[in-house]
Amino acid sequence: MVTHFGSLELPKPIEKKSPALIDLTAEGYRNADGSLCNFPVVEAIRSSIAMDVTLNHEYLPIRGLESFQDSVLRLILGNCSPAIINNNGICSQTLGIKNSFRIAADFLKQTDRLANTVLIPQQTDNSRREIFEAAGFMNIKNYSFLTFFDNSQIFDMSAFSKATDDIPRGSILLLSPSSQYPTGVPIDRAQWEEIATIVISKRIFVIFDTPFLGFGTGDIAEDSWPIRYFAKLGLSFMVAVSFTENFGIHDDPCGALILVADNTVNASNCASQIESIISASYTNPPQQGARIVTTVLNNDCYRREWNRILCEVYDHAQAWRKKFYELTRMKGFTKSWKFITDQEGLFIFTALSAEEIDYIREEYSIAIRDDGAINISTINDDNIHTIVGALLKSSINFRSIYLPLLLLFFYCSFNLFFYFKNILTSNVQKFEIMENSHGFSFVIDLIY
């Protein structure tokens, strides 16, 4: 009898652990008790949809709700964008940001012969690499844009430039338009202009990674400025965006994939190709999440309320950054944590080492991401002292291990240096060597 799965090996069993006492890994904006925050404007629209007997439940088009596509294009590119005026921007509804990236990766693999190399930020979600690997990309590189300067984490323009120096023309580059996810490090407009210059000179194809639109600065237009700037320059690019987080609709996940082409004909051809890729994966996207987003974006009252919520989220995050930093000062951290007050968005990027992260997990039962990023909305008055105390203890613990070893190393090196110096000095011998043929003589100091 023929078996198709005879060589299949069981994966390593997942080690079951007791639930963490404090979970800093949760996605989405959280209430003080750890539950997902329900935006009032969204709940009002849910109720309205449930009561509306006139709504039909037909299949949506393959690329999603058309009013959603138009609304999202205008939200992100702006009403006066050349891409909208010239009709060379297209939008497809997706199941979320990971689905947006998968469609983008499949599309580029099938259509763009130049796109063989993918540059992914070192400090980002591992799923990005996995998606491009699954799409068949073999040459995937990580690049780092983060550096410390004067107690701050900043975007290192020289490191970014160096990372793009040796890549082939036409490579794919992933970059967040605001508060680089998950580091929260902002890029100013002058730096974006430098990035655009590099992108043009190397013919790089950019995919904007936008999982938390509006949470970066509390302002959609400000968060989207780099995207709009690229469109103004006439560049071709993609935007993978999620509305799951910034609308709090985790049970109705909704995202979009925007593509800006160089002309209308190419945009239409790309839309057809994307439609084929989507139809091979699923019949059509669901309606509920797209209806909620579209209703908010097309109703002035709802839109103002949503914008107010985004500002609230931003203000809350920044206030807790300052509170967190002040507590680290009060507890006497030797390392300054001022850099977190310069970050933006939903996450604090701690830059903890792997050893410190493991220590915090094991000793304090605190769940924290592998990259050390913390969802700031998971911090509250009940757990902030425990979290900061764990961070302090982890830093002291590893200083107490490595500092004595370092001192011991220098002590031994110092003593060995003088030991061998005394031996060598005492064993200097002078030899007189006579040159028989020429009659020259000289003295050589031979050091053993």
C-alpha cells in the first residue's frame, strides 16, 4: 500500500508552560485589565449593521468591497495624490497584514524579474521573512537601522545607506512609514528624502509595512507622509496595511494591499494579476470588517471620533513611556532609559539581550517577545513596579556575572605581562657575529 506521508516527521512537541503572571506580548490596544479595547464608534457601527435588514450577504468581488478600496486609497495616499488623480493606484482588500504581504510576495515573485533580493529590517516580525521564503525568495537579507546616540535610539542613516550599497538594482525593501515597527524609532522628513534618493538611484521597490496606522503619531496624515511623498515623486511601491489593530476588530480582521504603478495601464494589469493570486487562495474576503472601516471613513462624525481615539492611544502611550522612564530613574538603573521617551507607537523597544529576556521569563513569569519589545498598553499601575524591578534585577544579575569575570581577565593579563617581561629582560644575551668574508662585526640583542 502506497503512503503519501510515510517520511513525515513529527515536529518537536511544544513545551506547555503555566500562563505568565504578566503578559507583555499581547497584540492590539489593551484596557487596564488586559482585555482588548473596544472602540465605541466601532461598537455603534456593529449594532447598526446587525439591525440593518437591507444589507445583502452576497459574495464580495475577489479584491474586496469597492467602496472600501476607494476609501483606503484616499485615506493613505490623500485625496490630492497624483496616484489617485492619474488613476495609477490600486487597492485590494485582504484578510490582514500578513495576507497582504503574502499576496505582495507572490505577485513580485511572479511578475518582477529584477526582484530577487529582499531586505528586511533586523528588528521586525519574523513572519515577514517566513512569508517571502514561502513565496520562493532565496536571497533574503536583514539590515539594521538602529543605533544609540546620547542615550537615545535613532535611525542610523549611514547604516541604512551601507546596507543598500551592495544590493542588486531592483531589490525589494521593507520599511515602516512611521515609528519603525517594533522599535518605535521615528524617521524625520529629511531622512526620508535621503531614503527616496537611494531608492531612486538603486531602483529599489519599497513595501511599506504598516501594521499600526495612526498609532505612530496619532495622526493619519503624519503617519502616511512618507507614502504620500513617494507617490508625489512618481515612484512605484506597495503598502501592506492592517485595520485590525487601529479599529479593534480582531474578530473581523481586515487589511489592504495598495500598489502604486507608473501608469494607468500597468496599474490595471497589476490589479488583474493580484486578482488571480487571491482567487487561487480564497474565493473572496469577508464583509464585516471592510464595512466597519468603510463606514467610519465615509462618515464625518464617525471619522472625527476615530481620529480622537487614535490621538488618545498616542497620548496614553507617550504618558506611560515617561512614567516608565521616571521609575527606572527612581530605582537607580545604571543604564539610562531615556531613549524610550523618544520612541513612538504602541511598543517600547527595550534592546534587552537574549539572556536578560530569558531571565525575566524564568524568574518573574513575565511573557516578553524575543526581540524585547513590550506592548505599552499592557503596562498598568498594578504591574509597572514588578516589570521595572525585573528589568533592574536582570541587568544587575548579568553585571554580577560578567563584571567579575572581566576584572579577573584583566588582573590575570596584567600579572602575566609583568611575569613574562621579567623573564625576557633577564634572558637578553649579546652575541658577536663576525662576517668572515667582509670583516664586519656587530652585536645583536636576542630576546628569548
